[in-house]
Amino acid sequence: MRRLVLGSTSRYRAELLRRLVSTFEQRAPGADEALQPGEAPADGALRLAIAKAEGAAHGLPDALVIGSDQIAELDGKALGKPGSVEGARAQLASCAGREVRFHTALCLLDTRDGRRRTHVDTTSVRFRPLAQAEIARYVEREQPLDCAGSFKCEGLGIALFERIDSVDPTALVGLPLIALARMLREAGLAVP
């Protein structure tokens, strides 16, 4: 089997990738995750997914390297990772009763020939109205400080929503497995 590399140190993405393949390595991509001025969230997510794949591919002559990035969007503006309890509470309060779009981009880079396969999945999440006490309890229990949108949909965060509209539910967690499985097959890996 060819060397497969996940250009991410995210435990969430690694857990998802293990659903498709058992053997891969993780490398820090070393990419700057900031959006460029005026960059649309979906475009930024794709640019960053490519940058992460390319960053993690450095020095690997025969590998398939996966890069992925997710950007949450509310009213056309990107929501970053909150980084603090106060930031998470404020972010969830701003999302309460509203729809947030999550753009999860994927890049599979073949270092043999430089070919890049890319995909962007957009998931719409409708948050239910949330009381401050609910937000505080949720943030205290799950500590979603490293998650775009301040929630973990694979955990208690699912209780914050009225609806999720998605082509691929794994995209909301951070790695669109339906698209990735197709890309890996196209690159010659047997999945499943």
C-alpha cells in the first residue's frame, strides 16, 4: 500500500480517517490558517486544505497526502475556533436560532505526479434558540474551544440543533469521508 499521510494533527480527523483505512501517519502541515482579506469562507477553506496537503507533503516522494480545513460561516463572515470559554459562549449565543454554514474542504495530493483532487462540502446547521444557561452548561461539559462553531456534533452538541442539511454527515466533524473514499479509490487504493 502506498504511504498515506494525514496533513493534520487533529484527533477528530484522525478518528474519522480510521473509519476508511487502518494505516496512515499524521504530519503537522505548518500552514497559516488565516483567511485572506475579502476571501469567501468556502474559498478560504479550499485554499487552506490545499496548503495543508502541500505543507505535509514536503519531502515525501511517493505518498498520498490528505489536507482538510473547515470554516464556519454566519452572515457571510467566518467564525473561527473560539479558543476560550467566553469566546465559545459568545459564538454559540450569536448562532442561537440561526443557520450556520460549514464549509469543509478536502485535498488529496499525489506526490508522485503533483495531482490534486479537491472537494468542498457545505453543511447547513440550524441552531435552536438557546438560553444562556444551556450554553454555559454545554461549554462547561464539552469544552469545544478548538472547534469551529463552538460545538462537537458527534457529542452533546447535537442537542443544540433543530436541523442539519448535509450530503455527508462526516464533513461536519471535519473530514468528508464520502468524497475522500472516492478520491482514494481514484488514486488506486482499495476502499473498502
